[in-house]
Amino acid sequence: MDRKLRVANIGMKFGMCHVEGAMSYGAEIVAICDSNEENLRFAGERYNIPEEKRFTDYMDIVNDKDIDIVTVAIPDQQHVKVSCDLLRAGKNVLCEKPLALTREDLEEMVRVADESDAKFMVGQICRFTPAFEKAKELIESGTIGELYFVESEYAHDYMKLCDNWRADPNRHGVIGGGCHAVDLLRWLAGDPKEVFAYGTHKLLPMVSYDDATVAIMKFDNDVAGKVFVSTGCKRDYTMRTVIYGTKGTIICDNTSPTMTLFTTDEDGVTKEAQTIEIEVNNHNAAREFEVFADAVLNDKPVITDAREGSKTVAACLAIVEASTTGKIVKPDYNF
């Protein structure tokens, strides 16, 4: 493909960051779509999209044969239907996380993606967050030795954000938002083999699911982990993450300009902490789009494909089940 990538975006509220990510790559934004006409007008004027390329029906994008990539940033419940229609039409799709909310939808998404000749990517954005990328680099270089415990949290106050689609009982906080922290730990430590969880509900009266959940995880290689999810917490948004190794510790998050690294001397004694400066980019849509565009243009595999996105949700579903039943649950990663 020698010409400039032609990109469309569906969902013009959160989706504007995806438009800007594609633009930073040099792609041409040829169409936008949103069922809310005010969102559509605002985005269209902001990005100079002609009125004839502003659609309220996503099928206008599905049927446009000249579009190369479509970014999908709509309520989670709509991901599967819209993404599958796009894939069947041969469109390369970058879909927001979580991929889907139920096992049945995950299985359908994987099947359709497998059958399509197009590329599909789930937007597991923590894998492109500068602090977490640096943490991954330090782990893989052996700087902190062997992992033995990893923990992350998704702390985000939904009090003013909890509209109807976020309050959907199927969109438990662990699945809808906590999937960030779960996917991050999967990326750093592998798939959790067993999970156990407790939940409480004291903060968001408009939802029926627990608004705070803590999950304990068992990984391969004698590694343990923890994820804390609070969608009603009274604090600034954060994904504070601590990674413990036999030779050091990393403390980082997605909103701070620095991260902390502890290492040891030759005698195994902890040395003075190092402060590492980090770019703050909580949603690195530019890097995310760059990676996907490279996969599309050069026919490379997509790391966060439908199967990988499904595995993250499978771990989240296991956490919800464990917190509901009080039993240890083994996630089912067979897709």
C-alpha cells in the first residue's frame, strides 16, 4: 500500500484521541461517525471533516471501499457488532478495550477476526504508556532479577461518568476499567492461572455491581499478583503499579513524570532509590496507531489481537466470578 492510509473513526467523544493519533502518523481522516449529532458536528469542525463525510450510521463507513483503517471508540456493548461488520467488509479495525463483556461475544469476535483477511487490534493502551514500557524494559533486561510479586490498580471515580452503558450489570468495573490493570499484569507476568477476589459496594448507588474489588492472582514461575479496582474512589485517577523482583523493585504509574527504581549491590543490600524521568502520556494513541499501521502496511502480526484481548477479559470474568462465588477460579483462555 503506497498511498497515504485512509482512516475513519466511529465514536466522536473519546474517539477524538484516536483521530489525533492517526493524524500524528500522517494518515488522512476521511470519515467520522457518531449517533450524537452534536458530537459529530464538534469533531467535524475541529478536524475539518466535510459535512458529507460525517455519518450518523456506521454502515456508511462499512460500505466505503476506500477506507483502510477504522478506529472504534463506542460503548463496550457495541464493540462486537460494529467490529464484526467492519471485518467482514475487509476493514482493518482498531477497537477500544475491553473487547467485549461476555464469553459468547468474545468467541464470536475471535471467530470473525480469524475468518477475515483484515487486521484487528484491541486498544490495550497500558502497553504503550511510557512508564509501563520502561518497566517492561527493566524487567526483560534482568535489572530487578526474577519477578515474585506484581500489583496494579485501576482507581477512577465514576461518580460523574456513570451513564447508562457504564452502569450496565455486564460492564462490571473489573471488566470495563479494571481490564487495564489486568492486561498490564498479563503483559508483565503472563496469564494468571488462578484468581480469588473480594468485592464491596459502598460508593456508586447507580450500579448493581461491586464498585471496589481486590483480586489475588497466581502466575507461573512462582509469581503472585494483586489487582485492585475502585470505580468510585475519592482520589485522582491512577494506575499505580509496583513490580517486585529478587534484585529490585519498580514503582510507577500512568500519570506521574517520574518512576522509582530500587536495585541491590553485590551483597544483595538495597541501594538508594533511583528516580527516572518519564514522559506523561496516559493514552498514547499516537504510538498505538503507529504500531497498528505498521502491522497493516507490512503485514505483521498484531500483538493485541482479538484472541489476546479475549484473554484479558477472560481473566476479568474469572475475577468477577470469584468475588461472587467466594471460590478460586481458573480463567479459561481457550479461544
